[in-house]
Amino acid sequence: MDGDHGRIDIRSAAVCAIAPVDVGLLSAGSGVKVRRQWRTKTEQESETCVHIRHFISSLPPDNPAHLGRAVRGHWSVENRNHHKRDDSVWQEDRHRHRRPRIAQNLALTRNALLAIIPFDEKRNLPTLIAHYQQMSGDN
């Protein structure tokens, strides 16, 4: 159970062994079903929401708690990257490129920029870009 961010979260994970041939992935070893249930803390009569997600892992199915933590850790990385990519000037989720190479090149460019710009949660990307533009104008 987790009580951060103004809501009460309850997560559970179910794990099963799978064969690579069953899912068409060479290194598949386990299937994970994660159920997340939450409601807001502030409203006593708030509606309970439920999300169920399915994952395939190369890890063996013998440690369900470890697999559950791995899934949770994946989402923390995903959320940090999503904030940088979508809640910024790029708004990556709004872009729908029809040609795969264009999408790949833009993703590669964004990854390179995120690697060299010291991005943190306190300073948003537009502020950092303005800062670097100002610095280049001083030369």
C-alpha cells in the first residue's frame, strides 16, 4: 500500500511461468499481471479506480515480489522520462509521425539533448533552453 501524492494505492502482482515459444519472444521467462487500485485521500466517498497491466519478463517466475518491484521501478523511470519529454516544450505525445525514420531521428535527437542538458524537476526545459540561448548570445 502506498499513500503518496494524495491518494491511497494498493498494488498486487500475479506471476506465471511462460515459454518463449508461447509469446514469440526468445528470452521470455515469466508473465506478470499487476493490479493497481487507488482512491483519493481527500474525498471520503471517492470512487475507487482499478488498472490492470500485463508484462512479459526475461526474469524467472520464482520471485513474484522481485518482479513486482521491477515493474514498479520501470514505471518510475518511465514517469521521469515522460515528464522531460511530454510536459516540456517538445510535447512528444502530441506528435504523430507517419514515417518511422522521422520518428526515430526525432527520438534520437531528443535523447541526445536530454543527455547534455542538465535537466531537473526544478527547472523546466523552456527555461533551460532560454538559458542556453542567452549564453550563446553573450559570445
